[in-house]
Amino acid sequence: MNLPEGKKIYFLSDFHLGIPDYAGSLVREKKIVAFLEAARKDAAVIFLLGDMFDFWYEYKTVVPKGYVRILGKLAEITDSGIPVHFFVGNHDMWMAGYFEQELNIPVYYEPKIFEWNGKRFYLGHGDGLGPGDHKYKMLKKVFRSRFCQWLFGQLHPTWGIGLANYFSGKSRVKTMQSDKIFLGEAKEWLIIFCRQILSKEHFDYFIFGHRHFPLDFPLNAHSRYINLGDWIRDFTYACFDGTELHLKKWED
């Protein structure tokens, strides 16, 4: 697929809307909506690589309260003909058709491969990839199981969402500082994962979220790993103009 002249592809992730509280989340939400409105002027495609929400669960007829600004803006963008793609993160993996039906946004649960202008992209949220983190990988299997999702759905939304928000918030506070430390290429799981993939198949760009650490890392002379950072402290995103990909900071 080739990009039309003057068009760009945008990648962003890890908004974690819902933390630290309603007021703080609302400020970020408005900033993200302003970015999306600016991006739509030359966007060919927009990719959201997970953890848009700090917690999201779709009951059969109920979704979490709030987020009307960003959901409305995404609907407006897709209604205008600009495709938006969403990869679930570890905080908002419990999707059940709402994005597809109401927003016309395809939802992906595993990494996917795309190609534009002869450049190959490997995209995903990034959680559970590479070696290590065995505890989370086990929990991810539990959280992804249909039975566990059904079981959680038997809780009244007031209890279920309240309980999940409590534990999700505690998890984010616990990892807030450690996320900002680069562990070195020998210990960064996503760098190790990218190199494992490259040993079998070439990609020009690996783009992930999850790590909360803005990073543009050369894997070899022809491949780069991009981590998108977050929209809690960094307000960073990646942009591909058809020739080059750049990691940038949004200044509204």
C-alpha cells in the first residue's frame, strides 16, 4: 500500500484515561482530542497501540462511564473516512465489539504486520512479548480466558469497575518510576523480542507502547524499534510521512 502524497500515518498509545482521578484524566483527554483533531488534517491512518483507558470492560449492555470526548472524536474521524486501528493493551483488553460497532474501529489482540511505501511495520501493544515477565504472562492467560471474563461480568458494574479501577491504579503508581529507567539493550525485553523476529524476517520498524519510555532504538543498519512513550508525562507519538518515521512530542 502506498500513502497518498502529503498524507501521514500516526501512532500513539498509553493514555491511561481514568487516572489519577477524574479531573486529571479530563485534562489529558482534552489534550489527546486536540492532537487527534490536528492529526486528522493530514492523516491517512491513525493507530492507537493500547491502554487508552486505565481500565475498560464491556458488559453486554454497559460500558464504563465517561470518555465521551475521545470516543466522540474517534467516531467523527472514522465517519470522515480516516481509518483508525486499535490494539488492546494490558489495561483495556476486555473489549467485546463496542469499538467495532459504534466507532468502526477494528480491534486487534495480537501484533500485526503492515506495509506502506515498501516499508514493513510490526505493530502491537508490547505486553507479554520477549523473555521474562512470567508472572504477567500467566495472568494475561487468565484475564484473556472467556470463563474469567464471564465470571467478572457477573459482578454489578458498580462493584466490578470500582474494584478493577482500584487495583489498576495501584499497579500504575507502583510502576510509574521504574518505567522511566532504560535497562540496557541486553535486558529490555522488547529489544530482545525484536531481534528474535529479525533473525527470521526483516522489518523496517517495530512500534510498541506499554513501556512508557519514549525510545527510538536502532536494532541494526536497517531496522528500528520505536516505543511510543505515554500521554501521562511524555505526550509523544510517532509519525510516518511515507519516507521516514519520527518520534515526536506534542505541544498544543
